[in-house]
Amino acid sequence: MASRRVFLSQSLGIAVLGGTMPSFFSQAAAADPLPALGVSIDPRNVLVVVQMGGGNDGLNMVVPYSDDAYHRVRPAIAIDDKSALKIDERIALNPVMGGLNELFKEGNLAIVQGVGYPNPNRSHFEATQIWETASPERPVSTGWLGRYLDRIVPASTADSAQANLFTAVTLGDTVPAAMIAQHVDVPAIGALSTFQYNSGKDTASRLTAGRLYDGARAGQSPYLEMIETTARTALRGGDILKAKIASYKKTVTYPTDAFSQQLALAAQIIGSDVGTRVIFVSIGSFDTHAGQRNQQDRLLGYLSGGLLAFQKDLAAHGNADRTLVLTFSEFGRRVSQNASNGTDHGTAMPMFALGAKVKGGVYGEHPSLTDLDHGDLKYNTDFRSVYATVLEKWLARDPSQIISGGFGQLAFV
């Protein structure tokens, strides 16, 4: 059928499912589930990773309001002492972050101070790759979450691919490097209403697609077999997910911004019992070289309001105890403001971990604003320690099998 090749190539060009290098093009890692490291850890635990893309300015998010140096080097963009949401006698949250301040007071938000790594990179692309692959020393082809997925999901077969379709999902149009695995394909869901394999606008086209993909014959090219397997999974995946979450009723009114709506979908997926263990969402851009206050304050308001609604929605459905949220950005910003009332690419920054099972509080020391590395903050907590903590204490996996090197762990879980 001449039309078969045309149909396949046109459809694959706009498929939304997948984002990893197919296992036919790389050597699949053997399924190697790691032993559970704690009998008290719920095997249904979910990790939600929030990427604050663009390089978030940590000093105007977790504000060292009592430090004279902070106000001296940021005369136009510093957070006013009177409006800051004070955590203790030294630090405060940005005043637009009332939702996260509420979670902190409830003991459900941990603030990890001064997070970074040796020889920091200030390139957006390269720094993002470092954070998402957890490999500052050398490039690697898989993400830290992808390596976790390779450990918990058996190497793909026709049956396991369908069964593990939603073990991890990305809420957005592309799959981030953090989720790239050897043999696990992660779906990218821009919006539930459009999550499907694009085989045409009408029912007849979809039925035709199903018959074509189900007609694979032994002895055909392995690449065509891969295409057909991926297409069949994608074609049916959207219908499966929509049916699973059809009965989910949101108990809160989420803000209308795109980030909060991503979290609303994340809550539906978690509550749908499709076996999801990792969800990746993003918000940005925090690349505030000019006019920082307006842009960052707006985004931090979205972050805070969305996460508060998300936490309340999870709690109402009995899913708060098994959901952990972790935030990161590729780097912080420089200590001093620039001539455009913004800040340029820097280094260390705070991370947030939040959830009903989080041991709230402040972890690590706030970096000095005077003892600097050529104008940048010196880190005191390696980000891989945060990852190792989550892997072992939340996901019940041995971090040494996923992250190279040994790193101490924190007590926020």
C-alpha cells in the first residue's frame, strides 16, 4: 500500500507521545529494579518536579531582608522589609508568595538554602542539562529521572509498554532531558483535550490508523515495527487517560494561569490511579536581565497560588500524603543588580520541597552576600544531595545506582 508509508510519515510528524531515543536505536538497559530501602515508604508515592526555567533569582524569592548588603547592592529591586513574609529573623519570602507562606506555616514546605555544584555553568542550555542529568562533570545521555524509570519499569515489550504508559508524564509540549531514559518512553501532554495520536480530524481516519498499525507483519523492518508500536500506544493512550480521569472532580478553584492549569491536570492524573510515579511541569521564563520585579513577582505569584491550590486539591482527594513537589532552576542570579534593574546569570539558589509528609523548615545556611565567587554566591548544598534524598527517602531507590558519586542526604523527608 503506497499510501501506508505516506500516512505513517505524516502522522508521526505531529505525534505528541514520546520524546526519548527509541530503544531500537540504542541498547536498552536490562530491567534492574532496585530493592526498596524502607518498608514504610508508600510504593504509590508520586514526585512532581517543577522547573523554574530561565534562572530564578533566589535572593528575591527567599529574601535575606535583615542583611544590609542585600539592600545596598539592590537599591531598585530589593524586597521591602515591611512587605516581606518573614520566616525568621534573617530571611523572608517574597510578598507575592502568600500561598507558599501558608504552607510553610503549616509545616509542609522545606526551603533548602544555597544549592549548587562545583565549577558552576552559567549557560542556560548547559546548566539545564547539568541539573536534569545530575552530571556536572561529564555529559550523559539520560536524565536522573530517566535512570530512575529504567530501574522500575521492565524493558519494553508490547504488553509492558501499554501497562507502563503513564508511569511518568511531562505536562508540556516537549520531554525534558531529566526524563530521557534508555527504554522508557515518556508522554508529553500539552493539554488533555488534545492528547492523542494525530491521525486525522475524523473518526474514519482514526479507525483506518488502527487497522494499519494492527496489521504489522513478521519480517518487516524493525524501524517500521517501532513506528507501529509507538503509534498504536499513542493512538490508544489518550483515550485511556481521558476515560480514567473522567470522574475526577476538582475540589478547589485553580488560578487561570497556564502553570496552575498544569497542576490541575497533574492532580487529576495522580487521582486517576494510572500508576504515575513522576510528573514534570514547568514555569518561566525567569531570565530577568531587565525590569526584574514585574516579571519575577508575576511568576512567583503563579508558582505560589498554583501550588497552594494543588496541595488543597490533593488533600481533599486523599493524595497529599503520597505526593512530593520539588522545585529547581538551572542557576540563580548575581548578587548585585545590573544597570537595567535586573540581574544577570549567577550560581547558587534555594530549592523548595513541599507536601503533607515534608518536614518543613529551613535547611542549610543562607550564602554570604559578601564572601563571593567573583560576584556570585558560593553554594553550600550540592543539588545531588537533594536528589539523593528524594530517591531514597521518597521513591525507595538506592541513589548510588542513579547518581554517580556519594552524597549526603537531608532531613526534609
